[in-house]
Amino acid sequence: MIDQRIFEDLQAKIDEETTVRDELHEIVQTLARKGRSTQAILSRAHSTPADQLEQPVKPVLDDAAVEILAQKHEVLRLKAVADQHPFYKYNGLWTRELQNLVTSIELCAWLGGLQEYKSSDSGSFLTIEEVGKFLEVPVNLKEQDAFHLTIEEYLLALISVVEELSRLAVNSVTLGDYERPLQIGNFIKDLFAGFQLLNLKNDILRKRSDGIKYSVKKVEDVVYDLSLRGLVPKGSAAA
Amino acid sequence: MGTKRSWEGQTVVNMSASESTNPTLAIFGNFRDELDEHHDRRERIIKASRDITALSKKIIFALQRVRAIKQPIPQNIIKENDARVEQIYKHFASVTADLVGIKSWRYQRQISGGIQEFIEAISFDHYLRTETLITHAEVVERLPGILVTEEDYLMGIFDLTGEMMRFAVTALSSGKVTPTDAAKAGVLVDLRAIRARCEALSVSGRHRASMYKDLAKKKEVMQNSVEKVERAAYGILVRGSERPSGWTPDLSGPAMEVETH
């Protein structure tokens, strides 16, 4: 005899989960939509000379910061719902969008925005703790089961930053800026050395971080072209 | 003494010194430790899951030697399976610390295969003894400290139908059960009931990312299983007197097993 209550209970559980997924999905969708506006604004950096980015009125960076803060608001909404459930059960729903947001934050900070969130002694990127502080979410939780930014998400976001900056190195030259490729080169070589310390297994992090060396090479080629022609500014970081 | 050299004869660079001077390297050194810990734990769990799967399969093989349902299982089979269950519990115990709290869902995919196979084994045992399905709550009780999701339970039950199919076909072909009796009560009737109940479950597309994505495949295998028993009953009824002694229906067919992960 098969007890049909067994299957009624299962159906109830499945339906309960569907409701949770629907609720989270709606927030993640909003986060993704706002993320696309942030990225659209930040992509203007490729066509804006560095001295214009750094003017007292920083149109690109200030606009980006406004969008990033709007995204932060969505993350807090997400956190409020996600905190009611096991973190890793639903983490897959938002991990991609959270990574994209961290990439935007890091890019904006590297370009000179969001300065107030950067501690003075850290390098040119925000540490995972600083990102967590900015977003007001915990990071790398190992015991407590709550919403947080994971190390993997943070590292994947940094890889995207490297890729984006290698593109910026090329475009900076086109804008007549011969200084920035050198800064970018130093920065991503620093990160590259960091990634080389990791013992990666055959996972997404391994696959993505394997691409860093191509970004490094891309920037090194730009720097080589500049130095070959004596275009490297005197007294600059790599000279 | 000289400088420290690796086995290749190269001078070993003292990493910790350079890591502490470069902030980026210090940060990544920390990440490396965290990720190493994660990978080690993950591998321990995968290993335990594989061992549990192998032992559970042996339990199931032994149970297929049982010839009647709703009767005590022969002592020799109980004895060998008890030893296997004990080993399985040891494997679970070796990873409970790795699966505590937030880690339970983090490594759910890694242990899930073992859990599903174990559910298949204990649900088959439970079915042979009582002719009822073990409930999710009963499985949870058998695995203290381990997260047993509803998905694991459902997938275990799907796999159980494959075992019930083999058991029913063997019973029919040995002549212990006549095809007309099989249609009235017993394994075939239960299989049809499970099939109907599983077909009635509705899972929305929102679950695509979870394990329910295997649902369609598993359902098809289960439907095949039920039909195999039905065909076997038909074949024996119609051609029963013509078959040579020791004949068993052909169990080979499309999609007997679905890879579980």
C-alpha cells in the first residue's frame, strides 16, 4: 500500500520552495536591471579622458555611484529575504548579479570614485572587507548561516575588473593618455601575482583566472608599443 | 648550511616574507588558505559519498535475493547488510562536522549522491518488510546530523521503483506470483500507485537550477520500469506454458538507469 500523504507532503514542500524562489527572483531581476544601467555608465570611461573623470565634477563616476547606491539598496532588500532561508540553498539565484555589482564597485573605485569607502593603507582596490562594509553585508561567513559575500564571488568580480581594465588600457592610448596603461599594467600584474598564489581546482574560478594572463599580456603589449616609440611619460610608475 | 633548496635544486624563496611586505599577496595568501580548506573538505565529502553509494548498492544487490514481501528478511542477508549499514554510518559520521550549519547546503551536491543511494537501499529494505514506502521523516530519523532534502528523498524513491521492478519480474518469472495475482495486489499495484502519484507532482520552472531538473528523466525511467513489469506479467500469462524453465523476461531496454550526481 502506498500512502498518498507522502506525495501530498512533497507537493506542499515543492510549492513552498517555488514561492521563495519567486520572491527572490523578483528582487534579483531588479538588481540586474539596475546593474545594466551601472555598467552602461561605467563603459563611458572608455571614451572619457582620465583628466575629465577626475575633475571636481566627475560626471561619469558620480552617475555611476548613484546607480551603485541604488543597487546596494536592492542588495539589502535581497538580504532581508535571503536571511530567512539557508544561504547556500538559494545563493545560485543571485551570485551572478552580486558579482557584477562588486565588479562595478571595484571599477568605479579604481577610476577614482567611491573614495570615501577606501581605507588609506589598502592598495588600489577595495578589499573584500571594504566591499562588505560599503554594501553593509557580511563577508566570508564560515559558521553563521546568513547572507554574505563569498570569497569566490569577490575573486570572480576582481577577474572581471582585470578584463575590463585591459580594454581600458588600449582605449586610453586612443584618447591620448599614455600614463594610464602603465598604472593599469602595474595594478593587474599585482593582482595576477595574487591569483598565482591560489591552488585552484577544476572549477569556475580556475577557468576564469586562467584568462588573467591574456589580459596581462594585452596590457604589456600596449606598454611595449608605447615605450618602443618613446611615448612613456617621464617619471611615471613604470619608467 | 647554505640556502634551502627544493628537490629540483632551486633556491626556495621564502614566500611568507614577500607576502607580508606586499599587501596584495598577503590578502591572497589568506584567500589561498580559505580555498584550500574548502577544497579539502569538498573532497572528503565526495569520497564519503562515493563509499556510501558503493555500500548501498551492495545492500540492494543482497536484498534482490529476497523472494517474498511482507515477511522477515532471511537472517544471512540481514547479517551482511547490517555490517554494511554500520560502515555507512561510519562514513556519514566522518563528514558530519564538515556538513554542519551553513556547510550543510554548501556541500549538499557533494553528499547528495550517497544520500540518494542510501535512501534507495533503506526504502527497498523497508518496502520488502512492510510493503509501504518509508517516509521522509523516517529517513531523517535514520540520518541524524545530515541534511536530507525532499529532492534527495524523491530521487531515492524514483530509484526504488527500478528495484521494485526487478524484484517483481523475478517473482513473476520464478512462478512464485501468478500474473493475475500480480494485477490484484503487491508490487505491481504499488508501482502503479507510485507512478500515478509522481506523475501528479507539479514542479514549476523556477526549480530548474535545483535537482528537480532531473525530474523528467527520472520520471521516464520509472514509467519504463512499471511497463516492464506489466509486459512481463502479460508475457507469462499468454505464453506461460511455453517458456522453458529458468526463463526470465528480458530486462534490457532503453534508459534503465539515469546518472545520479
